[in-house]
Amino acid sequence: MTTTSGDREGGTVFSVTALADDLSGAAETAAALGPGGRVVLTAPEAGPPASTTPRARPVQPRHPGPTVYDCNLRHASEQDALACMRDALAALAHERSRLFIKVDSLLRGNLPAVLRAAHESGRLAVLAPALPAAGRTLVGGAPRVDGRTLAESGLWSAEFSLPPRHIDELLAGVPHRLVTLAAVRGGGMSAELTAARRGGAIVIADAVNDADLDAIARAVWGPSGDPTAILLGTRGLAEAVGRLNGAPGVASLLAHEGTGAPPAAGGILVVVGSADARAHEQFDRLAAEPGIRASALTPAALLAPSPPSAPFEPHGGVTAVRIEPGAVDSAQSRRLADALARIVARAMGAAAMPIGTVVVIGGESSRALLDRLGARELRILDTAEAGTVRSLVDVPGRAPFQLVTRPGSFGARDSLSQLVRALSAHAQ
């Protein structure tokens, strides 16, 4: 991906290629790096019929704005994720652009495999997983959410395992070096990077606010940094890279700023595929709003041999559907996302009035729907709070529609209701 604005510190524009492990994270990253971005959806690599593991195949043509490749690895096996990242890094080995890898701010997914692949590439790799805007920090290598440990946050309730107490637990067998908050803030970052490079270690950097992330981005990719280094982090670090590269912010949907986005003709469909309790609190609040048609699908019904063909009917207003919370087996997450995507795609095609905007909470559900529709890429339009990104999807054989994505663990209780009101104001 290439950016189009100048580096605020050195007057130099640098290009960046970004990889993400799920769709909502990819959209967040593309928006954070600057305006005019896109997300490229990569197809699974040919393999045995039983394999469903996607492999990254970066598209070659250049694009004037940020480009992020969704490798769709959040729920792949560790072995498949490692192979995918090795392939992606090998394919990018001779690119002149800098490499950013989006990671989950709660350290979920296949982060150990991603870190191992980055280390094996032979390039200096720097991980800064903090997301200060969501209260997610790293101090002394220990992840915290709003001052509490990751375990106390309850945000790993849908995962297979217990959350890490320290970043060391994700780096077993991989040499690494922790850069403390004092070193990040005290100007010792460059010396730490030099020591890590000589020792062949991954760098883990503490951060609690955006100024810390700015210092990390500047030390790694600033005028005196190493353009061959790999930066790994959240939307917060991607925004720091955008600031370092002089990229103006992406327009805000909630502020009704001019985005150049056409009004979305037709109804609004809201889909909550995330198992996160926060997303379902937001759904309940939205469902209580006047004029909202809301329904729920049980996991059993979705995974039945003959799932319901039309359990809900989108209309010219706002229709909302979710997977009923409380009984979701994490081991079935991919099957549930695929089943929900099949039903939603069918309902979109059969709707009496066109669906102009689809809001999907949960990266796996978003990707499953786009795969079902045959989409290849998204064009970023604007953002709202808490990692919410609106994109334009142009699918062959279908009218273009607007897709709004957001991770399930983000947003206040009324944020989904506010988002839908803002989208309704943009509709024709």
C-alpha cells in the first residue's frame, strides 16, 4: 500500500503494506493509516478439500491509498496460521514498502504464530499491542484493561483458553526483549532496538497512551529508524504510523463530515455475529428503539441440517438479527459464522426493498458474509467511534452496498443505536 502525504518529521512519504487476521481489524487498520484506503480479501490457497485455511496472496497493483490484506486467521489452527504468515512474509520479502501487522488488542487469536513467523523472517520485529483509546495497555509486559488484568476484564470469555498474564506466555521459545515504559518515554528506545537486532530478539514495547505509541513508531520508522523493521500492533499503533507519515485522519461518520460517500439507498440490516457480551448489550438497546425489527437465531437452528431459509425479512427501515447469546460453543464459531452469512446473504437477495447498508459486529461474521457474496475488496469511506469503519462493497451481479464493521468487544452500550441513527441520516 502506498500513502500520499508527507512525513511530518522528515518530509518523506513511506509506503506501508499491512496484514490483518480478521476483517474488522483489517478495516480498522486501513482507516487508521490514512484516507482513501481499501481492504483486499484474499482467497484460500488450493489444498486438500477438508482444509478451510485461507492463505494470504497479496495483490500486486499499486493503490493510491492504504491497502490492508485480510489473512482471515483469527480462528485458524496455530500450524495453519504459522504457514500462512510465513507465506505472506516470503511473498513480501522483496517489497520496498514497510510492513505493519495488525494484532488483537486483547491478544486473542494466533498471535504466537504471527510472532514466530515475524521472528523467522530475520527482520527486526517490534510489538506494541496497547490500544489506549479502549483502555488496553501494556506495563511491565503485563496486559491490562481499564487498569485491571486481562483475566479480570472478562473479555476472554468466548476463548478456548485462559488469557495471558504476561506477554512472555505468548513468546515461548522465541527470543524477546521488553522495552519498559521508562525507556519508551526516556529516549532509550533506539538503544533497545539496536540491542534486540544484535541479539536476534523480538522487541515488546510497553505503552499506556497515544504519546507512547507515537514514540515507538518514531523510534522504529522515523528518520533514524529501520525501514526494514516489522511493526506489530493495534489500531492505536496504526494511527501513530499514520501521524508519523503525515496522513490526514479519515472523515468521521458520526460528525457528518463530508466524505464523498454517496447516500445509501435502501434499508439498514444489522447483524451481530460476535459472542461478546458487550455486543449483545448493544443489540438489546437497539432492539428497544422504535421501528426496529429485531430477531434472534439459535446456534442449534443455524447448524441444523436444514437451517431456516427466511427467519427474518429485511425491509425499508432497520432490521436487526443476531446469534442468540449464552449457548455459543467457541469451537463452532466458524461454522456459525458461515451459516449466519448464508442466511443473511439469502435474505439480502430476497428483500422486497434493497439493502443499502449492512452493519456487522464481529470480524469473522463480516468476512463470512463477504465471501458468501463473492466480494474481493472494500473501499474505506469513513469511521465512527470504537473501531467502527464504513466501506463500499461492489459485488459482481449485485448493487453496491455499504458495509459497516466493528469488533464485538468495542463500544458503549448505546453506541450501536447511535450508529444506526447516524446511518439513517445518511440514507436516501
